[in-house]
Amino acid sequence: MMSEHIPVLLDEVIDGLNIREDGTYLDCTLGRAGHSSEILKRLKNGLLIGLDQDIDAIRKSEEVLKSIGGNYKIIKTNFKDLTTVLENSNIPLVDGILMDLGVSSPQFDEKERGFSYREDGPLDMRMDKEKNFSAYNVVNQYSVNDLTRIFKEYGDERFAFPIAKNIIKARQDSPIETTFQLVDIIKKSKPSKELKKEGHPAKQVFQAIRIVVNDELNVLKEALEAALKALRPHGGRLAVITFHSGEDKIVKSLFKEASVSEGSRLDLPIDIQEKEYQLITKKPITASQAELAINRRSKSAKLRIIERK
């Protein structure tokens, strides 16, 4: 059954963006317009721009947003290209930017998209269905060393090598084509005591493959650097929701680099290079107990916000 997408940390995002009714806001990961719909409700003379690679998400968001107002535009693109989007729209700077890096509930629940380890479907995992490279290519073409590395690096998977080794072995007979085929290999590669632990045994491997298919961490770095430059001085804010340690590490590092001043003690008085940005969240915001009770997918979410001075 298709589940409704519940936007994660919705109230915290809306409060954190400090929305102005005449401002311009960029939702880099439109999804099903959960966050965007609430931003749009608060705009009178402002503009909302939504970006997404998923044509299905765009169609659904169009239905949602047009019922609220008309001061928005949706563009099908990867959010790393946000600079080009703003240039083409003749918008030099914006008042707020949101990046919600999670996979939406409908994407997980549509078994033909191949994101879910709980539904049997083709090995796909493409955010943009027009791209040629998919999870099938990773699982059936990557070497044992490359599979081991990505499972460790992007999934923190303790049993990366036996899983990779058994994938290689299985595909020698015939290609691995479905999510359940892969799940079965993962389960057989782990000791029984590991399978009894809370959480699905395939979660981390699926996460790692998805990151590779969509080049998510490299895209994130590019997008963050572009987003910081696109913020309006004196109050423009960037809010980013991450769902795993690899993403959060990148966001935390770039935010720190942009906001923490470093001085030189070689000359007196101390020469301190002032930074253009300041952290709004010293520590990441996480879901409340009330939100966790209604949305289990919010458990790993972390929200960080930075402001241009």
C-alpha cells in the first residue's frame, strides 16, 4: 500500500527558514511538496522555486501547490545546478534554501522504483528515471573490492566483504535483477545473531548502492557550495536535513568552514578573518518524541541551519 509522505521536521524547518512573505525561497528537493506547501502558504508577494529530478514527484507537487497559490515554479533538474536555475530565472540571490536529502515515502513504497528492501522490484534506485545508470549496474558490474568499499564507506556495513563476495558468486550463474534477490544474498551473508537485531539487515547496503547510483555525496558538496553563494546577505538562510552520517559530516564540515573565523597570532593585534556566515544551529535539530511516534522515518533526520550575515 502506498503511504503518505510526511515531511520530516516540518515545524523546525519553517521556523528555521524565518520566512518573509515577500521573499524568494528555493526548495532543492521538492519531493511531494510537503515542506514547499507550507512555505508557499506563507508567501504573499514572494516566490517559491522547487527543484526535483523525479517527474512523478513533480506531477504530484504541481497538484498540491496549485491548490495553494500561483506564485511558484517547478523545474526538473538536479539541485547541484541551482546556480544555473537562478541565473535563468534572473534571480541573483534568495532568502532561503531547503535541502531535504531523504528519499520520499512514495519512492520507497513504489516497488518498481527499486528503493525498498521490503518490496520486490527491479534493481533500480534512480532518482531521475531518465538516467541510464542504475542499481543493476552497480550490483552486476562492480568488482568485489569496489562493492566492499562502498558498503563500508556509504553504508557503515560491518559485513561488507562477505556480502560483496556472495554477490560476485551469485551473479556468475545469472544476473541479479530484483531487490529480493539482493536481500536474500545479504541475509545469507550475515550471521544469524545479526539477523535477529532490530532493523532490516539490507538497509545499509541499499543505502550505499542508492548513494552511488545517484552520486549523492558529490552532488551534495556541489549543491551546498552553490547554495551558500546564492543566499541574500543580512538574513538569507540555508536549511539542510540529512539522514545518514556521510551526509551530515559533509554539511557539518562545510557549515563550520563557512562560519567559524580563524585568526593569526603572528601579528598583534590578532588578525581575524571574519566569515560571511553564522550558524543558527550549534547542534543539529532532531525529531521530537511526538514526531517519532507518527513518522518512524524521522528517527535518523538531522537539521542544520546557517545564515548569511
